[in-house]
Amino acid sequence: MTDTLIVMLPGALMSPQDFIAAGCAECLARDWPKAALVPLPVEVNQLDVNACVEALARQLAAIRAERPHRRLILGGISMGAAVAMHYARRHPEGISSLCLLAPYPGSRLTTGAIRNAGGPASWQADEAQRRDGEFLLWEWLIHGHGGLPVYLGYGRADRFADGLTMLATAMPAATCHVVDGDHDWPAWQALWQDFVARHSQQGKP
């Protein structure tokens, strides 16, 4: 039985193979050999979050049946990380923690509304926002993200840095790490190395 499976979802215009090409599996084998990387595709239109969550549910069911493991960490990059969050909000069972690398924080309308309300600590979803998946996700994150431990990382020059900085303040219990770099692989590789180093040393998510 594998100790830990780390299921990672790619961002827009990316593929699961990009994790391998970036050395993520090699880093894991070297620094955390009890863990295994499982990169998955986001199988459907990334603008249809409900369909993405349903597809991910089927993929995870197959992984659980085929690869016995003690714990499962779910995460991704950019839009892939957003899908991981949406999935965890709806189906937290069986997930040990989240690994979110530069997660897409939502549209400017969403992040702007929260910022204009005084930030995550002051914002309260109104009736219309409670029918919107992005606002529901923010509400879940602010109110403890179901008790799931979260690793959140991003680059200082990331194009979503404003929203990600606000997201970090919304999750005070999360492990947050900011590195030099943009919304690109050099930053994500540095974040992955930090994530692996922290978890391999701690021995827990």
C-alpha cells in the first residue's frame, strides 16, 4: 500500500505530462519516497466547474479502487487547483489535505465584491451570491474549508496575486508560501519543492 497519493490537476492549456516534464515526480521520488504523484487531466470544459467536479469524482473513484493508499492529497495549479477546491467543498471525504499552487481565485467581479465589502473578514454572501459557485467556494474557505489542511503557494508577480493575497488572509490556518516569480513553471517548481520538503519532514499533511 502506498503511504500517500498526491493527485494534481493541471491548469488551462496544460496537460498531466507537464508535471513530469517539470520534475515534480523526480523531486517526490528523491525527497518523499513514501508518496506518489498522480497527475490527472481536467477532462471537460474548464469553464464548466460542475462537469469538472463530476469527472474528477469518477477519476478518484477509479484511483481509490486501483491504488490502495493510506491518505490522499488533492491539488493542482491555477484552474486545476480551483477544480480541486470545488471538489473538496462538495466531497471532502477521503481527502487528507489540499495542495494549491497559484489557484485561480475567481473572476474580478467575485474578488472585487469581497474586497469592496471590506475583505474576507467582513464580507457576507448575499442571496444572489449564494447561488454563485465562486462565492460559495470563498465562503467555504473563509469558514474553515471543512477542516482540511491547506498548502497555498503563489509567485509575488503572479497575475492573480491580488486575489491570492486576499485568499491567504481568508485562510489563517493554511500554510502559505510566496516565492519570486509569475504565473509560470519556475514559481510552481519552487513551490512544489517547498511543499514536498515541508511534508516529507513533517511526515503528515
